[in-house]
Amino acid sequence: MNRKANSATAILKQDYLRLKKDPVPYVLAEPVPSNILEWHYVVKGPEGTPYEGGFYHGKLIFPGEFPFQPPSIYMRTPNGRFKVNTKLCLSISDFHPDTWNPAWSVSTILIGLLSFMVEKSPTLGSINTTDYEKKQLAVQSLAYNLKDKMFCELFPETVEVIRAELERRKELEKQARNHCNIPNGSSLLQNHFQTDQSPLNRVLTNLVVIIGFAAFVYIVKHVLTSIAME
């Protein structure tokens, strides 16, 4: 058994070096430092799919007999495609040891997982949700992953990317709220004009009253003077 475990360890170390040299598009993977038989991965949602903008965390559990036996595959982040914390039934997982090929590497597994994720074929461990629900979960995945200790420890650069994106969205929301609370220019100018003009209107009104009264007094006086002369 130890000989098999040592063989699996050696092969996984080689796979890790190859993966670093030739990364899988949209997928990152890191073994747990204390146990190379447990790997964690992050799928970045590909453009043009309902997963775009999301980050999806999962894990691979390799048996001591690897590469002659396939790994167990789990998804940890809610995604709308796979159940979380449930073994996924894929041709590259231990659900189907009969279809497993010992020549497959960790990169092969990650490519197969990504391919199956963006498809819509049902399988054990998959769920049926709408594209709209998947897009909502893509947004929620950002903050969700930051609560996962293992995710933060193994993928610090991705954590920084997520935090920057959350700050960007927060700033956009703040700007949108401020924009909605600012009166439009014409209303603001009109209110200002009315405020400035209201005291002047009162002065003009009073002046008209005074002039009218003075004219009335003059007319009365003129009439009285004319009567007296007659």
C-alpha cells in the first residue's frame, strides 16, 4: 500500500509541475500542502456562458492507487450546475472506474470538468437551473468564496482579484445611488431662481401699492381743488 501511495505522490508531483508550466484555461489547481492526495481547484466562469464573472471552488480526492484509479470530484461553491459537497458522477471520476484511463493526468481531469460544467447534460450530482439563476449565483460566488478558509489559503491571488472586483462593484453602486439623489440641472436652477426672486417680488409689489396710493391721493386732491375754485 505504501508503495502505491508513494507512486501516486510521485506522479501527482509531476502533474503539478506540468500544470504550472502549462496551465489549463479558466482553471487553477493546488494540492493541500499537508496532503498531496487532496487538491483544490477554482474554475473561472468562461466568457459567453452563464458562469461568466463567477469563481467556483471544488476539490479532487485522489486514491492511493492513482493513476490506476480515478479521483472523487466535488464542487464547493453554489453554481447552478452541480450539487455542492456531493460526489459528481462523471466519466473522469470514481463513479465510473470502468471508463477511467490511467494515462489521464490532473490537467485532463480539470479540462473534462470544465467541459462538462458548461454543457447541459444531466448526471448524478447535477441540478437543473435556469441561465438567469446561474448568472445570479455567479455574482454571489465572489463573496461566498471569501468565507472559505481553504480557498483563501490556497488561492491568495484570486482572493485579491475577487476583493478588487467587489470594491469596483461597490463603488459603481455608490455612484448610481448618488446620481439618483441629485436633482436635474433645470429643476435646481429653477428652484434657485425662485428663491432669489421671491424677496424682490415682495418689494416690487409693495412699491406698486405705494405708487397707486399716491396717485389716488393726487387725483382726490386735484378734484377737491377744482371744486373749491368753482
